[in-house]
Amino acid sequence: MKKKLLSLTLCVAMAATVFAGCGSEESDTKTDSGNSGSKTESGSKDSGSSSDGSVYFLNFKPEAEEAFNDIAKKFTEEEGIECKVVTAADNQYESKLKAEMSKDDAPTAFIINGPIGYNSWKDYCADLKDTDLYNNLVDKDGVVQTDEGVFGIPLATEMYGLICNKSIFADYFALDGIADTGCSSIEDINNFEKLSAVVKDMDAHKDDLGITGVFSEPALNSENNWRLQTHLANVPVYYEYQKDGVSDKDQIDFSFGDQYKDILDLYLDYSTVSRESASSGSVDDAMAEFALKECAIVQNGTWGWGQISGTDGNEVEESDLYFMPIYIGADGEESQGLCAGTENFLAINSQASEADQEASVKFFNWLYTSETGKKCVKEDLGFVSPFEGADTPENPLAVQGLEDAANADTKTVSWVFPTFPSQAWKDALGEDLLSYAEGTIEWDKVISNAKDMWASEKSAS
């Protein structure tokens, strides 16, 4: 399994090297008011006392806000170091980070989104190669690094795909008069053709199943569209990279654009809302629909279990969950696994005081190596930890994700979206996806806009 997951992250280190000499407009928003982030005389940011330092972590994951707030309190209680966590809203992380970095009390620890994020924030990223945090990693290749050092440490290995309610599928396959889809159970679905056939017939029997739609609402508004303009887009771009034998491209062809359209259409036409209402709701609403058995499928990841189990009136048991790959109609997808990787790379603010840097490294090292911290990762965050000595998470989606990664008969889809050219590109794609859903532009225009902006954004960086 380790070897299989290792292959997912090699492109991050490779791509980061490309950006080693690039500058950033965003990095000019704050003057250097602290130390440069040089190591202590002992050569390690983990050494020495951090009693005069404090931690301010800007958290990327809204669904983990409550957990991180509790974790910060426990760390302060055990270590006597002041620690606060601020959580950015969905799809607002970059703008929040830019605003916070302009303040005197800037984050001492923050998240970068792979090499693109490093390109924007390299002037604020301390070298972590001599820290215990780096040394405790299982896979030291799965970091954001250049020839000059290690600047991003993965906080979790995560998986995403189609989270399905196995009991609803079982009820469907037990119905009389269903179509001949070539499937008699959810386990028989192993490509887009079968998925599409089953979804369409399930929708025809949705009243019998007591659901409003097969898929949850798409939530294609600007604050929630990341599932479709980033995570779903990852799959066709991944297959294009595989076809061309590359890990990044200056010009995207979208050679799997038709397949992207097909899976998106399936979401839009067989969800709990009409295409015209595709912008309504939020990811939280979509997860609540799944938790309340109003739909049978929601696209999301291992992090989604907390949203499901935390929904008031949740009706989904752990045994109901079935984690299915996102099939789009690519050749050979019958052996496709889940999408696995990370976009959450921890960076320590090199412009914070040395004491704050040491305290911040100590916080995350405590989180992933202390008994209290490891319990929090296992029970509260539900992360698949990338560090030595980690406990197996209780999160049932993470457990299924690990089983998928260990399956020698499937090929995991790596997260290539850290190579997407910019947040602006993703935002523009999201707007076009909504316009397409609402019928105001054609799909060809979505693709041509995405290709043109990809080239211009890559050229600018």
C-alpha cells in the first residue's frame, strides 16, 4: 500500500522544483517584521524552548473547524503553549490567507496547495527538512520540496469518490420490474456505462425507494463548487496526463472533456434538484441529504464522514457506506480505484519569530506523535496520517479508502489538481459549469474557455 500511495505524490515534488525560481504578487502583501526563519544553532527548529512562542494556525478544512479548536485547547493544556486556530470558509482560503498575512499577528502555520501554493507563498515558507515533523514522515518523497529544502509537509492522505448508500442500492436491486443494466448489486458497477444505466433506472424508481434524487444537489455556487471544478475535473485531467505520459502541462487539451461532460450531466439530471437550481444549497446541505437518505450518492471524500454522522437525525449507519470510484467512461476504468492524495501541505511562516516557528512545529509534531494527539487524529479528525506510528482511523470512509489503496487489482487515481494553474482558473471553470448547467452556454465554450485560461495562467506563473 505504501508503494502504491507513494506514486501518487511524486508529481508534487517534481512539479515543485519547476517553481523554485518563481516570484509571487501575493508574497508582497506583508513586510518582513520577524526573524528570517533560520535554524537554531543546534540545526533543528524542534530544539530549544518554545515557551515564549505561540501558535496561530490558519485551517483549510471547514469540516474540521470544531475538531481543530478542541485540539488546540488540549495542546495548550498539555504543553503550556498558547495555540489558536482560525478556519477559512469553503473556497475562501487563499483570500483569507492573503488578508491574514498582511496583519501584524499573521498565521505562524498555514496550508499551501502543493506546488502552485508554494509558488504563491514561497517567501513565507520555512525550510522544514531538519525538523522532527519531516523526519517522522513515512513517505519523505510526498512533500513540497525544491533543491533548496522542504517547504510543505502533508497533513493527511485522503481519498474521495462516490459515497453510496449500499442499503438503498440493495432495495433498488430487490425491486420488481427494474431494467436490465447488467448489474444485480452495487459491487457489479465498475464503469460509467453501468453506473449511468443503474442511476437512470434508480431515478425512475425513486418514489419506490423513498428518495428525492439519486445524487445529492450539486451546490454549484462559488463557495461550494470545489467538488466539481476541482475534484471532479481531476479525473479527466488525470487520464489526459496518463495518456500523454506527463505529470503537468503548460497547455491542457481536455482530451477527456466529453467524459467530463457525461459524468457532470449524470449528476445534474438525476440529483435532488433541477439543473436550473444547480447553484442552490451547500456541500453541508448535500451531505445532509445523504445522511437523511434523501439521495443514494454524494461525491465527497474521507473527510465527509463527520458531516454525515454529525447531521441531526442521521439515518446512515457505517455498514450502509460503499465508496465507489468516479467513473467517467475512460478505457480500462474497470480497474480504477478511488482518487487518493493530499492538497493540504503544512507550511511554517518563515517571517514569524523563531519562537513562534518552533512552537508551531511542536504543535503539529505533538498532534501526530503524542498519545493525545494521535487519538485526536484517529477519532476527531479521522485522517489517514502520513506519519510513523499512526493509529488506524475510526472513520469508516478512511478505512475503506485504505482498503482500496491496498487492493493490488485497482489503480488509484492520483490528485493532479495541485498542478491546476491557479484558483482563478478553478473559479472561472466553476462559473462556466454553472452557466452550462443553467443552459446559458454550450459545453464547447466551457472547454475552450478552460483551455485558453489554462495556457494564459501557466504562462503568467
